[in-house]
Amino acid sequence: MRILTTMVVNILVQLLELGFSEYEARAYLGLLKHQPATAYEVAKKAGLPTSKIYEVLSRLSEKSVVMEIMEKGKRRYIPIEPDEFVEKYRGKMEQTLSALNKELPLLKQEAHVSYIWNLTEYGDFINKARQLIEAAEAELLISTWKQELEQVSDLLTKKEEQNVKIAVVHFGRVEQKIGMTFPHPIENTIYAEKGGRGFVLISDSREALMATVRKEGKVEGAWSKNRGFVTLAEDYVKHDVYIMKIVERFDIQLIERFGNNYKKLRDVYHDEEEEK
């Protein structure tokens, strides 16, 4: 009984999200379990006030989810079948979203201020990253770790096939190269300093996503089309690419002069080298 009650509550919530009132949702569910039924029977089975039931059933009839019939001289009501109900609202929802997709952009005005949107859920963060990649027409800059690269590699491969230029700064061992991939040699040090995996993505120099993924999966991230934000993110990734090119060619000399993990090179408050 407890499982059934929980299921009914979940269905009620979902019907409310489709625009049903609580009374309408309860009446429809009541009819599914007991049909055909008079208005009085519906009210009793659904736990609704009898003074409201005709109004509720009338609205359900207007929604075409309840039909009125005459049986043995009495007015009774029957619901449409669950599969028919789902298909009806699936089609309605798809039509509505399709119309909004076409018409909403027509009302959009260029904002004087580009807002920065915070992202705290891993799923939302990955979805936004995929959206930025899908929107790219010319170039993508990415700084990432293996875990996040795996979440978007299918789209990156697709974009590479479409001749979108891609540069990837990859922290950790590279198992899949996409576009121009530059391995970062001191991933463990960077992880310890940042307290998590960093991620930066810039799409066509128009919008950027920056985030840090903590051990427990919590995300501290932000996305924006703000020109200053995008430029900052773009310069960050490009700077790392410049450094990776230098490291690849002069790694031995850099370690000799600045120590393991280029410790003294990365010390921005001093300009020193290893003592000879």
C-alpha cells in the first residue's frame, strides 16, 4: 500500500506539471480505478468535495481526457486510456516546444549586460558543455580532464569531422586525441592546488564555460557570453597551449632551471631559478 501511495503521489505531481489542477488530477486518477462512475461516485472515490465535482469534470471534458456517457438513465464519466493520454500530451508538448523554439527568438532583444550564470550540479554542467560544443561553427578551445572529456568526446569527434578547429589541453594520461591535444605534465600538482578538476570551454569566442569539479562531484562553475568573461577564459586556455608547446620542446632545460614541476617558474611572486 505504501508503494502504491508513493506512486500515486508521483503521478499527481507529474499531472500538476502538465497543467492539471489537484482536483482535476485526483478526479482523473479516481476514474482510472473506478469507471464508469457518476459525478458523486468520482467525488467519493477521489476524496473531492461534491460541490466542486461537476466543475472539475467539466474542465476535464474540455481537456478531452474525460468523456460523458449515459448508462441506465444516469450520467456517468469514463477517462481516456493511459496510453492515449500520454500520446495526446506528448504531441501537444512537442507542438508547443516547437512553436516556442521558432517564436521566442523573434522576441529576444540584445541585452546591454551579459549575465554570468552559476552551475552547481554536475549534470547541468555537462549539459551546458554539450550545448556549447553543438553550437560551435568554427573553433573550440578546451581545458579538461579525462572524466569530463569522456562526457563530450562524441560531440567533439562530430565537430572535428565538420572541420571545426579544436585545441585541447588535457590533464592526465591522454587516451583519446581530438583535434590538437596538448598533454599537461603536472596534473597531480594542479589537482592538489585547485582542489579538483578544472574545466574550461570556449565556443567560437562567443561564450565560455568554466568550472571546478570537486572530489564528491560537486561543481563550482559559471557560463556566460559576457565579453570580458569569454576573453579571460580564452586567454587562459591559449596561454596553457603556449606553455605546453614550450614544455614539449624544452622540458629538460626547464626542469634544470626551475626544478621539478617547474616549481620556481610557477612562483609568480619571485623570479628565481634553481641554484647551480
